[in-house]
Amino acid sequence: MSAGEAATYIESGDLKGFAQGLADLLDDPERRASTGAIGVERIQGPLAWSHQSEKYVGVFDTLLHRPTAPAE
């Protein structure tokens, strides 16, 4: 899942790009507000623990070689 409009994407290792992306956000209060609102919506919606917990626990069960609980 991509962060979509809730993120600013910078090429890995691009320090100048990172600095520019940060400066752009600092200079644009409307963009900061909309990006933040989209992020909050994602955290309260599809990325909420209630939606993700079973997947995360399943990953740890697999890594620790524990039997998985049957689905309810």
C-alpha cells in the first residue's frame, strides 16, 4: 500500500531532494494541512490497528514458528 497523497516521495539517498522536499512543505501550509489530514484519515481507517492486527500477529507467528490461530 502506498502512502499516496499522504507523503512526499524522495529518491533514496537524495539529500538535496530531501532538503528541498522539506523546504517545500515548510513553505506550503495548505499542503502540510492536506497531507496531514490524509495521513490521519489513513491511520484511522485502513491502517488502523483493528484492521492490521491479525496480519501483524500472523507475521510474528510465522517468524517465530508458532502455530497460527484459526480464523473466527
